[in-house]
Amino acid sequence: EIVLTQSPGTLSLSPGERATLSCRASQSVSSSYLAWYQQKPGQAPRLLIYGASSRATGIPDRFSGSGSGTDFTLTISRLEPEDFAVYYCQQYGSSPTTFGPGTKVDIK
Amino acid sequence: QVQLVQSGAEVKKPGSSVKVSCKASGGTFSSYAISWVRQAPGQGLEWMGRIIPILGIANYAQKFQGRVTITADKSTSTAYMELSSLRSEDTAVYYCARDQEWELVILDYWGQGTLVTVSS
């Protein structure tokens, strides 16, 4: 199965700053079948991005995704207070679907 | 608007089984798939398996093969996940989620989660 690695483990930033999160796969993710989810404490994950770069319904345009092959990036252009959370990448191009270990974005 | 409402928290003994339900409203239950994902305390997300209700076909992650059974009742728009031979490592929050497409596991709507605690 494809193993996903996320970096950094924790990202400490201030509101208004730009966040860049990385997700690396152990082998190429077919057709850029890579998604990103946001999870806040005590809540279910929320789909942000699928197909590496397509925003899910209702997701603000400050969230953007890019990448292909084995390297993918989630960028939050300007952090809002509600964006401090844990972010997971997920590949769904190869069975079984797998998730990365997460990147926590916390307030500096 | 799709909503997935899960059954309540459970406390189980090691070796027993648990069955968690996930009732869907909004959308057309039979036209999409339902996945189950679990999250151990303080840990990441782990996909367990999925079902396409209209076909009644389920597939499972190899790790859970033989221990998990996912079913669906189209008449009540409810999916179920049963996990047997429980051990302490199965203590986790179990989520159901809608797969945006039949062929691809893109999870666009999630249930609120069900905490299953395995303890003697």
C-alpha cells in the first residue's frame, strides 16, 4: 500500500500568515488522486481538496492544492483563526486508500 | 444536504463484537458508497472498508478482513459496521462517510463519529 508522509509535523504560525503543508507518497499517486482534509478537536474531518487541486463545495479560495506524482502541497494563503487545526492528506488512486499522519497548524 | 447520523458510544469487553449504525438523510442513499474510517485516541485516520448500497457489495482493508462486516439497509438508508473479536487497540472513534463517487474514495460528508471503548 502507498505510505504518505506529511511535513512538518507541527506548523506554528500567526493569523494572516501563509501556511504550506507537504504530503509525500511512497510511490506515484495515479491520476493525482490526492485529497486534503481538515479536522478540528472533537469534530469529524472535513474535505477541503480532491484531485490534488479541486476545492470541495463551500471551501474558501484561500485553500489551494497542487502537486503530482509523489509530491503534493496544501497552501493556505492567509490563515484565519478558524484554520488552526490538523490537516490530513489521503491518496485514493490505489487500494486501499491511505491517509498521512497529519500536520497540526497551531497558533504561534 | 446529506446528513449522516451515527449511533451512540459503546463500551465493550475484549473478545466481543460491536455494531455501529449510520443513518443517511438527504441525497439518494443508493446512489453513493459509504466508507468507514476509524481514529484511535490522538492518532490519525484509518480506512476500514466501504459498501455500495445499491449493489450490496462491500470491500475491506486487508488489515480488517475477517473481522469487519459492512452492510446496508436501503429501506432505512442505514449503513452498519460490525467489528468482532475486539481488543483494546480497537478503542477509537469510528466514522462513517459518504464516498463522493462509486469508484473513488473521496469522503465529502461525515457522520459525527461513534466512540467505541474496549475495556475489561
